[in-house]
Amino acid sequence: MQRTNFESMHCPIARSLERVGEWWSILILRDAFQGISRFDDFQKGLNIAPNMLTRRLRALVEDGLLERRRYSDKPARYEYVLTSCGRDFRPVLLTLMTWGNRHFAQEGISMFLADERTGQQVEPVLVDARTGELIDREHHTLRAGPAADERLRSRVEFSRQQRLQGRAPTPSSSP
């Protein structure tokens, strides 16, 4: 079965999933943030088939999240390092980790974000970079942007109307 391509959708979430929506891609990016850069180290750490790792690394390079750099001439060997685009994925990973710890870590937290100075666990939150205000469902909603097509405009407006009529999840259902 052919996988659906989200590239032509006007939704930024769909377009992002086109690049990182496959679980191996996210795990490769996780490992890259932890300093892994070489094929053999990715393969060993993830226990992933070489052909799958090759495909995922190639896609992450093509999509601009990783850069392939030669580190040895004989034999030719490459490492994969995060680009600016790839580094911008860090908050997504941290949020995903926090969400996973909150909802799916029945055995307890195995990894968390810590303040390097104190060693204390910190919890990432989403804030408006301009005002520093915490983003919450009560005061912030999605709106269609200038490049939105009619389908996206309709979906965003429907969601907003549902929220205003009390049919969408309320602020009290958010952490």
C-alpha cells in the first residue's frame, strides 16, 4: 500500500509529519540530539536494519534536518549532524518526552529534562516568545493564516466555533 503524501497539504502539522512522522526518524533525531552522528552508532543504539536506517538518514538529509559530512576518506565514511532545521526540532522532542512521561511511563520516568545547574527536573511549557505569556487553551486558539486553502480555513473555523459553543475540549481538560 502506498503511503499518503502530506506535502501538498496547507497544514503545517501535516507538512511536518511528512518529514518526521515515521517513528524511526524521530528516534534518529533523538539520538542525534544525544550526540550520536555515525551510522554504526545509530544502528547499534536503535537496533534498526541497515537498509531502513539508510532510507531514514537519506530522507532526513533530503528534508534538511541532518547534514551528511565525510569524516574519513579511506574508506569513505560519513557522519550525520543536525542542521539548524533539525536543531529547531528539540522543543518537539522535549514536549513529546514530557507527554510520554506523564501518560505512558507506568514503571516510572526513565529520562527527563533537568536544570544543569541544580540537577532538578524541569517541565517544558509553551510560551509566547514576544510576551512571555503561557500559552493556554483559554486565551489562545488556532487561526487560518494567509496561505491557508479553503479546506483548512473551514476546518480551523469549525474548531473555533465548536470551542466557543462549548463542544470542544475545555481549558480544564488541559494540563
